[in-house]
Amino acid sequence: MVSKRYFSDNAAAVHPKVMEAMMAANHVDTAYDGDAISQSLDAAFSDLFETPAEVVWVATGTVANSIILAHFVRPWQAVLCHEEAHIEVDECGAPAFYAGGAKLMTLGGAGAKISAEGLQAKLAGIRQDVHQIQPAAISITNASEYGQSWSPSEVGAIAEVARRHRLKLHMDGARFANAVAHQGCSPADVTWRAGVDALSFGFTKNGAMTAEAMVFFGDSGGAGVRELKKRGGHLLSKGRFVAAQIQAMLEDDLWLQNARASNRGAACIAAAAGDRLYYPVEANEIFLRLTAQEAAILRTQGFDFYDWGQDLARLVTSWDQDERAVAELAAAIAAL
Amino acid sequence: MVSKRYFSDNAAAVHPKVMEAMMAANHVDTAYDGDAISQSLDAAFSDLFETPAEVVWVATGTVANSIILAHFVRPWQAVLCHEEAHIEVDECGAPAFYAGGAKLMTLGGAGAKISAEGLQAKLAGIRQDVHQIQPAAISITNASEYGQSWSPSEVGAIAEVARRHRLKLHMDGARFANAVAHQGCSPADVTWRAGVDALSFGFTKNGAMTAEAMVFFGDSGGAGVRELKKRGGHLLSKGRFVAAQIQAMLEDDLWLQNARASNRGAACIAAAAGDRLYYPVEANEIFLRLTAQEAAILRTQGFDFYDWGQDLARLVTSWDQDERAVAELAAAIAAL
Amino acid sequence: MVSKRYFSDNAAAVHPKVMEAMMAANHVDTAYDGDAISQSLDAAFSDLFETPAEVVWVATGTVANSIILAHFVRPWQAVLCHEEAHIEVDECGAPAFYAGGAKLMTLGGAGAKISAEGLQAKLAGIRQDVHQIQPAAISITNASEYGQSWSPSEVGAIAEVARRHRLKLHMDGARFANAVAHQGCSPADVTWRAGVDALSFGFTKNGAMTAEAMVFFGDSGGAGVRELKKRGGHLLSKGRFVAAQIQAMLEDDLWLQNARASNRGAACIAAAAGDRLYYPVEANEIFLRLTAQEAAILRTQGFDFYDWGQDLARLVTSWDQDERAVAELAAAIAAL
Amino acid sequence: MVSKRYFSDNAAAVHPKVMEAMMAANHVDTAYDGDAISQSLDAAFSDLFETPAEVVWVATGTVANSIILAHFVRPWQAVLCHEEAHIEVDECGAPAFYAGGAKLMTLGGAGAKISAEGLQAKLAGIRQDVHQIQPAAISITNASEYGQSWSPSEVGAIAEVARRHRLKLHMDGARFANAVAHQGCSPADVTWRAGVDALSFGFTKNGAMTAEAMVFFGDSGGAGVRELKKRGGHLLSKGRFVAAQIQAMLEDDLWLQNARASNRGAACIAAAAGDRLYYPVEANEIFLRLTAQEAAILRTQGFDFYDWGQDLARLVTSWDQDERAVAELAAAIAAL
């Protein structure tokens, strides 16, 4: 059956190569990431990012974000982020939980991206005394909640502020693959070379089953990270099955191929949408101006997606979206 | 290759039926436990336990224990447990983390099982004022850290103390299947009928990949449990793959068949061990008196296992342990 | 020496009657609030508020707010408050600390007061699922951060929203006395009769040394409150010295007399300030439009106060502010 | 009236000089420890301890202990202490609360003092992996819960273990003055010179009202301590009244005079008690073997104290204990 559902890439099928890798890992009998697959991943990510990287993996993006942020801030400090960031809006307070009650301090910004200027203004408004919570980290999302990707120079501008204020810089990359695919840059350029300290590199939305990598650049990882993971109940005795997913996703750049596939779907719909686009499509999310009536018309044709407030709809394409189904949807939108 | 490793059941292979069920779940496209497999589990567990049960699943036993205990106690309260319990010794403080700093209060007891008398004495020693932490729950482990299983009446004696002191009763059942298989009782008899409020029902050690069910009896679950799960980063967007594992484990009592298989292996070794047994074998763990020299002899024959302190070794059998390899090990032990 | 400093009422002298009461309490030799003074306070507050009240006292307003909110929300829930509320801006995250990481969700509103309409809109925007943090309490500040007091009907409008959404209503009354003195209402009218569940009743800014009362109406207190206090390190062995302060503040309505005195000072300055007033003066805080030059002129005359952003100054009067000094300041402002 | 009550020194009267100092501080009008008295304390403690010391003060010993320990360990680490330590038994979990759920790991030891050997054995039993909580600090109590004081060399032996394992060493000195008075050593000898990193120096039990100093030696204090204090709601706007108490206690060694006075009372009772002494009296606590009948006899003569388990009583003398009343009690005990 060809899916006409565009709710989210987070429920999409697992890629066959990932499934195969998991089955192949069944014969391993070493517990707790002590196996050869697990042990190979630091090197694999170091290759991909062209720099020594420390990699720790977990099953969800929520906990990947939370552990990195808990590692970067103390309980009485804060993380600066966009007011519509996933960590602020959609994680039931997980970052505050992992970070012992640390605060998320929010700011605005077009397309759910914060700006260096906005950041500066926010920081200028914080009195440096013991009464006010002091930020110790910044978190940006790439691609953002509205599917906006970051260029290396945009990241660099944020990192420059971070450096001046001695703040760590985290990138939530639940859709990092889609963002990199859109930018056409190297993973290194938009992360550590631009000043990112640690990345939540998401695979689950992009063809894996339950696999997210925390990638620490430089000496930003180290003591504490694995304790946070274990203490959160995220150390799997059969962790090899997550490592195997990630290994498969990195092999032959499957992560990039999958991201390009879902981006192509989104671009096809975007091309048909024209003025209906609320944001430029820079990854695999499309925000469409649709009246309730127009949305209903599409739904009667079998398509489905989330309403996103008044006269707005969100559609997300997945790596396995059928090209003909996408073309049909594009045509249906054009015909509205 | 036939495994001669007896380190732990926690790294054993995933049962083929579980693997198949996961592959079959790949075509589902609904996120966050909204799918039909996920929705079917309350009923499946209610059938198995002969009573309405509320079931929430996670990937590790550590977080299953932690969420249940965090649900049962407030941050300024305590959980009573054995001083060698997994929650006390091997979870890096996860229960305290989830429960906002709540305390584990420990007591002794033979075979890592607490006794009703020991519990009474411990409770009698706690002043009921605001200076001392007051317990709000008891946690027992079945089978215990030393592979000792609980009879329904033993559980009932603990539950009677719990009732008198208005404490919730949790059972850590990382090896619940092995314990039930050994006792030959019904799952209901040794849990809610005996007074257990909630059970961590482990599948990972028994043929699943990453699947543990929190089973809440009566009205012991409810508001807060799912928030704790999400906030801990344990809500999987593709949760169907965990639900599918559990569904497969319940079908045709695969959980019981697997447990019986590993128990058989342990019984075979136990029969050969005779006086070497440090504890009676009541599940799939064998604690053997072995000198360093004797241990070395077994290892030169290719067997491996954990040393467990001075002149003691721990061997754990798994559902997939090869019968001939077990027989060889039994013979090797008998020949020492 | 007559003080010409208007920084804050939080450093003002302790009233002589409070000092005397503390000295008188020195002969008591019972620890931990077991003494007669401590035992008398429930009745004293019940009289004052014309309803049975449960009272627990602590040394700071920060912890009074934090314990009440921690008592009202679970760690995965939220408190709704104004974005400039003291709990949000000036307590270094204490409410989140006490409440296990619970979130403060903020909204705007003129004069640092939230409105029922704003509250409704905020609540309407929160999806009721496990991904988004759900609020469980509302906190309002009376007088607000800009010295605005609440009428009973304004509080009632907030409480009506609280009731509909099953949220607890907390009032931060660091300057409750000043607000009540300004409104001329009874303490009951603006609290429980209007729907407030618990009040932080501040005495420290109003003539006490270190004394804040948490006043719980109805059954909003109870189990947990004293544990939070002890666990926070706020149970004093010589708690009688705080109880004595509060007893002295309640006797002959000293709290009201002191508040009227500081309000009179503020009113005198307000009368002179005319159009310079940024907010109407409804307690003992005055927000004045002052250029940097004008501020400098006042300072050369010996007056001092906080700058409050661009061309704005905050002045706070205390219960012991000298009337002539206030008159001089009023004259100096009028002469600008 | 002459007190015949020996329950605890924690409810004793405030020394007149402390009271006077508090009254004198009333004219200060600077908030939040910005006043001259507050500013003078680092120097005063540096003099007393013959080394640069950083001092932060709070109102209770519970929070002094908790902040120091929270400063020394991360949430996933542990503090090693005696199983009868105040932090373990009598603080309602405050150290775990402040330290984000960190664990207290307990060991035994005569007279509620841990030994270097016991400590070594405990440490040897902790596997160094991510499953087991790793200790990061040791806390000892001087005088101990049974009134036993530490000699500099005893402290040094603990500190030597601490150094080898890179653990911080905290001393809970709720009755530090009594211990020092008994040992006749300098405060420096039994703290930093012996290897203590930070001391909770108690004044409340020794003539102050609500004053405990956290004394950090070397670079053991610094960033985070004041945030923990503020976040716990312990930063007083009128903090000068606590600073004034401490200043008065240090002046002319009032702390030592008071401690000597209460120790004298205890020594007098001890001399009369002979074989009844359960522990040698090394501070101001006396543990007496008393049958229920004997205890009743003393009580009919107007004396009172705590029963401390079967046939044991605890008596505590205070700085203001009347010498004749003590002599009468001594005589009454001798006459039993």
C-alpha cells in the first residue's frame, strides 16, 4: 500500500538495510556496548566529521538532547533556545529533568531560528548576579521546527556569541541529515567547524528504528555523559542493536541518501505549492497555507497531515515516500 | 557456533519469533504507541494476569523499576529494599533520579530476599517525624539477585506488612518468567493476588531485544506514569517495535517456554554441582563454590562466567543455551 | 541618621516590637516549633483571615513561594505566572528546584499582572498530550513587581479560570500588607474568598527580620509541606524566634500599620511626581520617568534608588521611612 | 528559672552578646550580605583558621551540610558517611535534595565515627563501572552523633584515603566548638591541616540564634556555592543579622568559651556516672546506661532527657547550663 499520510517522518518504516544489520547483530553475545559494532562507532563518526569525535547513542532524540544539555549546564544555570524549540515545547520537560531543574530561557526568531542579534539582546538583559539564572549553553535546531536549515555561517554567528559569553553550543539535529542534504555542505562545516560543541544526530526519523547519536566534538564529552545515560535508564544490555542501526545508516552514506529522498518529495510538493508556502522548504517539512475547506478537499482524496493552527497545515515527507503518491499530492495542491 | 559463555542472559540472542514480529511491525505507520499492536497489550496482560491491568512499556528494566517507584513515592519519601537489590547496587541511582531524590532504605536477608520480620524491625526503627525519611513503598526482586524465587505466600507476608504501613509493593521481575516457571504458579498468584501493586515484567533477558513491561494492578497506575516515561526520554516514536516484541513474547506463552528452557539448563548444571551450590537453583542463575584453580580448569575447556567474590562463581543460562554444551559443562563440573 | 535611600524595603530596620518579641522568646527552651508561640499561629492567622488556616513559616519569600508551588505541582507539570514575576526572574530557579524541575510558563500583562483573558489564551494554546507540559497551578503577585495591587474581583476572575482548569491558585504576597492597605479590603476578601488556595504572606519587607508565612486555606496544605521545609533545610531548631516575629507583626495589626506607613511615603512621592509616574502607585513602590540627568540631580541631593532600564527609576519606601525625608524627596522631584 | 532539661543544646538560649550584636545590626540598611559585617567574615575566619578561607553562612546545619556536599558531588555520585550520621538519619534527605539525587553510602564504625580501614574496605567493594554509583566525597562528623571528637591524626587518616581516591572531605561540625574544646587543638589542626576541604561550623547549638558557617579551605569553594544557597531560598535580604551573630561568636573566642562551659557540665556529669557511661564524654553529650526505673527516678527529681533505645539515655549540656543544676544532676546520678 502506498502511504498518502504526511503526519511525520517519525513513524516511517525502517530501511531494509537497517533491519538486516539488526538481524546480523543477533549473533553477537556481548552486553552493554562492549561489542565490536559498538566499539567501531567513534571511528566511523570521526571519519564522517573529519575530526576526532566521541559518540554515545540512545533510543530517542529527547534523551539525546537532554543528556547533552545536562552535561553542559548545572542545575542552577540555563539553556538559551528558541521559544518553539522541541526541547521547550515537546519533550515534557525532559531537559530540565536531566539537568536537575535547569531552565530553558527562550527567545523568538523567524522560522524557529534564533539570531545572533536576538541572542545578544537576550544576554544583555540578564543581570549577572545570584538572583538571576545565568545561561551556560545555547541550543539550536537544524533543521528547525519549521524545516529551516542553517548555513555554516549562520551557525558561526551564533557560535561567536557563545564564545564571547563562554556558553556551550548544542545542535538538535533530529533532522540534521535533511538539513545537510539541503545545504549541500559537509557535516563538519555546519557543526564543529562553525563552533558547535555537541550534536544530537537523529536517525530514527530517517530510516532507523530507534537510534540517535550524541556526537561530542573536541573535549566536550567525557566524564558524566555515560552516567547520565545509565542513570536515565538508557543503557541497553543489547545496545548492539542500536549500534548496528547507526552503523548501517552511516554505511555508503545511507543517511544522506535517505535524507535526499525525503527532501526531493518535499521539494516536489513545494514546487506545486507556490505562494501557499509559509516558509521556504529547506528540508522535508512543508508548511502550507490551506483553508479548512482546502484541507478537507485534500483529505477526501486520501491525503492526510496535521493542521498547524489557523489556515496552516504541516506536511512531512519521509525517506520511503512513494514518488507517484507525492506527484499526485503535488497535483492535488496545484489544483486547489 | 555453540556458546559456552554463561556471563548473563542479558546479552542472549533475540528469539526468531520476536525478530519476525518486529519485521512485521515495519509496515505500521502510526507513531507513539497509537498503533493497533500497542493498543492490544492492556488486554493481553489482563488475560495473562486474570485481572484488569494497565501496561506501559520501556526499553530497560532500570527505567521500568524507576518509573514505578517514582510513581509510588514522593521525593522526600523512601523505598525499602534489599541491600543487594539491583535498584540499590546496579542502576547508577536511576530510581533516586526518577523519584526526585527519594531514598532507598536497605535491609539484609538470605539469598537477597527481604523477610517480613526484617521489614517489621526496620520499620519499627524509623521515628515518625519530619527529620527522618518515611518509606512509602517496598521493592522485592523475583527472582532475586541470587536467583531465589518467591512463593505466593512469601510475597503475601511482605504484602501484609505493606498494607499495615500503607506502603505500595513493587516487584522487580527482570527474571519474573524464570521465577514463575520455577514456582509453577500462575503469574496472578505471585503478584496481585499476593498483594503486589505493580510489576516490572522483564522480557529482554528472556528472548526479547529491548522490552520491559510495567504492569499496574488495580488503580496503582494512572496519571503520571506516561509523563514520567516521556520526561525520561523513553517514549519511542516507533514504539510499535517494542510492543511487537512483547506481543510475540506473550503469544503461545513464549515467555514461559523460554524461561523453562533456561531453567532446564540451570537445573542440569545444578544437578552436577551438588555441594558446590551456594544457593538452591530456583531460576536460571547458579552460584557455585569454585576455587580459582577450578575456575581456571573450566575456562581452559572454553567455558566462561563471572567470578563472584572469593571462591564463588556466577553462571547464568539463557533461553537459547545449547543442551549439549550445558551437558558438557555439567560433566566438566562433576569431574572437578 | 535619616535614610534617604529608596533601594528596597527588604533591607529596612526591624521594628522595635519585633525585636522585643524575639528577645522575649529567648527564655523558651523547646526546639523545632514545638513551643507555645509557634503553636499559637494557626489560630492567629485563622482569626485574621476569618477561616481555618494552616500556617507554616520560613525565613525567605523565595522558599515560601517555592514550597507552596512544589506542593501544588508535580515535577512534570507547570506553574503559570507573569513573565516578570519574582519566581521567574529573581529566585535563581528556586521554584523549579523545590518542585523537581517543574516549569514556569509565562505570559505578559500590564503592570506585571496577568489577566484572565491572557490566561485563557495561554491555556488554549497548550495541547493536552504527554509531549507538552501541563500546568497545575497559577501564581500571581500582590502587589505585583510594579507595585500594582489586586482587587478581590480581579483575583476572582483569575480564580474562575483556575477552577475551570483545575489549577491551584497561589498568591505571592511579599508585599501583601501594602496591597491590602491600599485596597482597603479585608485579607480574606482578596485571598480565599476570591479563590486563592495559598498565600506567601511576607513580613520581612514590612518590619520583621526573617519571617514569611505560608498560609494554606481549606485543605490546600497538609502532608508534604513540612517535609519540603525540612528537606530544604528550613526547619530551624530555634524556630520560636521566627514565630515570635510573626506573632508581634500580627498583634494590634502591626503589619497593617507598617504597610500604611510605607504606603503613605509612596503616596507623598507619587503626588509630587505627577506625570512622571510610569504606573499608578498602589503600594509602596514608585516607578518614575527620570532622565539620567534628573536622576543625577536627585543623587547629588543625597537620595538614592535603582535605575530601572532606560529613563526609569524604581523607588521603594519602607515602614520606617522618615516623613521629613520623604517630603524633601517629594519636593526635590517636583522641582526637577 | 534554672533549666533541668538536657534534651538538646539546639534549643538553648541565645547568648546576650549575640543578641546585642543583632540589635546593633539593625541600623545597617544594606541587603543581601553586602554590608560591612558580612564583608568582614572571610577575614575573621581566615584569622581563626590561619589560612585564607571562604565563608558562606546559612541558618541551619542541615543546609550547610547539604550545600557543601552538593558542591562536591554530581547527582550521579555518592557521599560516604557513617550509617548514623545526621545527614543520613536526621535531615529528611536534604543532602540528596540539594545534590540532585546523589546517594549517601554508609558504613559502620564505633561511636558513630568511620575508620580509615572501614573506608578502604567500602571503597574496595565498589566496582568502577557505570552501573555502580561512584563516591566523590566523604563526610565525617565532629563531634560525632555519640559525642566523640576527632583528633587531628584521626582526621588525617581519613584524609589520606580521600586523597588516594580523589574524594573531597567534608566535616559536619554542628558541635565543632565542643570537639575542638575537648581536643585542645587549634581549629586549623583538625580541619585543613589534617586534610578537610570544607567545614560546616555550627553556632546555633552553641549560643547563636540561627547561624552556621560553611568554611571552604583552599579552592574548595567558588562558583556554585552561592547559587545553591540562593536557589535553596537561603539568601536572606537581612543577612546582616546572621553575620552579626557569627561575628559576635568569633569575638574574644566566645564560641570556645561557650563550648568549654557546656563541656564542663558534661564532664561533671560524666565523672559522677562512672561505669554508666556508654561512650567516653568527649564533647557535651553524655550517653548513660539507665534502666527505665532509674530514668524515672531522675525524672521525678525534675530532670529530663531523651531515652536512646533500651536502657540508654542521652543527655546534652548547653553553654548556659546552670552549674548548680548540673551538680545536682551529677549527685542524683551518683545516688542511683
